[in-house]
Amino acid sequence: MTLTLLLGVGVALESPIVPIPQQSRERIQDFSLGKLDEDPSANARLEAWDDAGELFQAHPLVGAGAGSFSVSGIGRFLRYPHNLVLEISAEQGLVGLTLFTVLVVTVLTRLLSACAAIRRLPGGDVTAPLIVLALLLFSLVNAMVSGDLNDGRMLWLTLGVALAVVALVRDPQAAGEGVAPAAPRQTSPPRGRSEVPTEP
């Protein structure tokens, strides 16, 4: 499963079918390979990350407020830190960071549970949910090096698609396919009355 997931992320990063901007691919590669000296944009981001950390330290519980990174003047080089977790930490504090973390962890665990449920079905194909999972993981990684809270369209979209996949697995009739309907509930006769077999 882990190997399949890693291969899926790799295919998503390199696939011409998945619309991932070349600039995003290069930025993630620069950060992961430590090529920060070659990219002035990466150095500006590191400065912005330091600035976000300072803002978080000044307002740790509820943050300094939405948009405060650019308004406070603490962002010396950039209007936002280009890291979603740092932006949420600085602007919404631990409360916002906790809510975001709960959202992401809940969606990921439910999507993995949906994959497991589909796999248990006869002929269950988990390809589509694994593609959604790979895109979600890529979107999370991308959100750590580019964009801001409002610009994280790919992340918000894949979170929504993942929730839709989970909902379809829970209610297959909503998809119009009728895959593996739940077994009907068996009811027992009311208390005090016992069914007596009748003779023909």
C-alpha cells in the first residue's frame, strides 16, 4: 500500500495528464534537494517563514488575525509566508492550526478507510480513491511552499473531492451504481409475543 501510494504521488508529479504547474514541481524539488542558494525566491520564502514564526510567537493562541501577516508589516519581502501551516499559525494561532489539522487528518483517515472498504468488495477497484489521495498529498506538500490560504484552491478542491469519495463509499446508491448495498436489518418480534409456527 505504501509503495503504491508513493508511486501514485510520483506519477502525479511527473504525469502530463495531471495539471501541476512546472514552477510548482521545480520549487518542491529545490526545497527537497536543498538547492536554496540557486533560487532567490526560496531565500525570500525562508525569510517570510521566520517572519511568520515571529508573528506566531507574539500571538500564539488565536493568532494576529486573518491577513495580518501582510498588514502588520512583519512580512519584509512577501505579503504572505508561502506556507499554509505557517500562515495559519501566524494569523489564526493554535486554535486555527488545530482546526486545520483536524480537518486534514479526518479527511485523510476517512479516505484511507474508504479505500479499505472498497478493497473488501468483490472486484473493488481503489484506483480512483488512490489518485485522489495522491493529489491530496501533493496539494498539501505544494501548500507548504507556495500560495496563501486564499490561493490554496487545489488543496481545498482535493479535500472536497476526497470527502465526496468517502460519501459515495458510504452511500453507493448516491453514485447510481448500487454497489454492495447494506444487508437489510432483521427485526425481532415485539416483546411478550412469540411467533408460534402454524401448521399447514
